[in-house]
Amino acid sequence: MTRTILYTELPNFYASIERADHPEDVARPVVVGGDPRKRGLVQSASADAQAKGVELEMPMLEAVRRCPEVRIFRTNMLRYREVSRQLFACLRREFDQLEASGLGAAFFDLSRDDRPPAEIAGRMRDVVQREMGLPLRAGIGSGKLIARLAAEEAGPGGIRRIACGGEAEFLHPLRVTRLEGVGTKTAATLAELGAQTIGELAALSREELEPALGTHGLRILGFAVGHDDRPVRARGHPRSISREVTLQEGSRDLAAISEHLERLAQNLAAELQRQGLFAARVSLKLRFPDQPNATRSLTLAEPTAAAAEIQAAALALVERTEAGSRAVVSLGLQLAGLLRQVATGRQLDLFPANS
């Protein structure tokens, strides 16, 4: 069976999010990183910033020197993780099993799926654009490397497929630095051997590479000739999701605790609905200042994705604790036993409650 690997990514992930969140700066180059006054480094840059010479890991001050009109954003990991969760929820609607590759990219093994791979990729791209306003690009090939490089060559919002047998024609014109594991030092060694493109690397023999680069050289030689049998280590939808809130002064007020639980339940319900999931089990965690955490759980009579039902379960669990007589300094809700929503019913692939 010929392998078919799909790779999707939101290019320049952090910068793309900041540009989407700040449409007033859509015409300006964007750079994300640390504080320029504290020698912060560039972590992400939009394509137009990179065209002006901005590079990842360079000092932010140097980025500003090369691109004076750049709009600088400080790294906001809470926001980027939130967008990442939303992205993977969108992707899983089309193909549940994915291997995350960082926060903004994923691999899928479509080898056993009967649908055209480009159709799956197109549906993913369209839902991400429609719901998130971000340009997903995709690559399809016989292995992870080919799929990733195909996506990079596809451009923003593009889809490119490299047919089985066409790997060499696709790879050979590319620079060796496009291969995984070829950094500055390795590239310099390869240049000394006369290999600056992947095609030139593929033409080298084991006897030429191994003395210079050891087993690492043989590995990248395999990539250069299109050999990449690394498996997609896919996972389905999450087994649990949780949210927590800290009460700065602590609270014995059950009405206030109920309001916090209502907000947590609404947040969790929105996440369930975004991912097309139901929850079969609700757990409550309370932290008191003067004793260990209190944890209570219950299995629902029927799986749910409704905020009101999640909140009702949480309030029932509160009654089984000392909340009200003791100050509560933090509240947490976890939903487990997650299952996939389907049109013909409410239950599929239920995880055990103790999973």
C-alpha cells in the first residue's frame, strides 16, 4: 500500500495570529518576540518582514534596523495555545487522527482513507479560513518530509501534491538547508563536498558522506533521495479538557462560587461544541488554604455538551465538599469520557471513565 501523508500548517504562526487580531496593521510587516530593550529575539515574522531581511532568532533590535516599519508584538503564548486548540478542532472535523507538529501544524496519514487527499486538505483549508480567518496551506506526499516541503512550496492557502515517484524531481532543485537536520554547520560541510542542492547531495556516495558527517550524513542522504518511512504518531480527540480559576482572596460565598462555575462550564461547553464532542464525566477540584485539595467526580446519566448540564453537575459536586464553611482559593472543572458527536446519535468511541 502506498503511503499518503498530509501536512497542514499555518505559516509564521505567531505573526499570522497577531496580524489577524490587529487588522489595523494588516499592511505592515509583523515580528513577534522578546523585549527589544532586553536583547529579545525574533520568534516569528511575517513573510513581508522576512523579505526585508528579518530572520528567526536574530535580535529584535536588528529586526527593527532591517525593517524600520515593522510592527512588534511581544510573545503571547496563552493566545497562541488558544488558537492552536481551535485549529486542531477544525482539522479533526475532517480527519480525527492527527500528529501535532508544534502549535500550528499537523501530520495526517490518509493511506487508508478512500477520499481524494486534496479534497480532505481543501475542506480543512476552507473551514480554517471561514472560522479563523487564517490561511492554512497543505502538502501531500509519500512521507513526512515530502508533505512538509510540498506545503511550503504551495504558498499561503495553497495545496500541493507530490505524486509517488515524483519525489526526486521535486526535491533535487531545492537547497540542502530545506532538509531536516541540515543547519549552518552541516550545510557548510556539504558545500565543501560540492553539495548545495538536494540533488547534488543525492549524488554523493556513502563513502563520501560518512567520514564527514557520520550516521547523520547517511540519514540526510536518505531524505535527499526521498526515503522517509517515519510513521505519523496520530492521536484522536483529547481524552479530557479542563479549566481553572483562582480566587485571589479566597471565598466562602457559595453564590460567587456558583458564578465562577457557570463561567467555567460555559467555557468548557464552547470547547466541546468547537470540537464536536460530548462529555460523560465531570470532576470538580477545590483548593482550600489550610488543607489538601478536594476532588469530587460523577458520571452523567447521559453524555452532554450543554453548559447548563455541566454547571448543574458541578454544583451537585460542590455540595459534597466543605465549600461555604471553608474559604476556597481556586476552582477547577474537568470533563472526561469524551466522545465524538455524530449525526445519528450522541455516542461514539467512548473512553472509559478512568482513562
